[in-house]
Amino acid sequence: MADHFHIFWNCPVIKPYWLSIITEIHSILGFEIPNSFDGIYLANIPVECSVRDKYLLKILLTASKKAITKKWLVKDPPTKGEWINIVNDLFRMERLTFSLRLCSEKSDNYWSKWVLHMKREVT
């Protein structure tokens, strides 16, 4: 019987997923996060990280966990593409929320690295 720690972190099937997500986050934010349970699940974020980067990192990590829960009873792990779709959904909702609060520039600031990364992915 597998427990939550095994399913979300320790299972050999999920390890490549985490490696791809960590690599992607490094590409987006420009700094590495530890490939550890503390770094990923407890969001043990580097102290020197800016407020903007912390905000986006928390969203990226939350999306990575959500991708796992969406495939809870499936043998195959989530893919980077599924993770990107979840982050894009969150991006659209955040942009709408900030727009309704009349502070779109704040959203643009928080999400600028994601938008830049997605433009690089397309080209």
C-alpha cells in the first residue's frame, strides 16, 4: 500500500516528472530550487528570492502538485504539458482577478517571467 508521501514524491514513476518540473522552473526563474521534499512541498524558498519570484514559484509548485492529483488513479505520471496547461489556466484567472481589482500592472509584474518563458517555448 502506498501512502501520500510515496504517491506525491517517492514513487520511482513520479521522479522524472519532478526532475522535468524543477528543470523548467529553473529555466523560468533563473535560479535553482532544491530537488527535495522540503524545497518542493514545503516551498523552502531561497531567502534572496524576490517577492515577485516567490509569488510565481509558489504558483508553479502548486500547479505541479495539482497535476499529480488530476492523475491520482492513473499509472502514468503527469506530463510537463499538463503542468503548463494548469499554470496557463491559473495565469488567465489571476490576470482576470487583478484586472477586476484594477491592478493589472501588478499581475504583469508577477507573471512576466512566465509570459517570457511561454514566448520562448512557442518560438
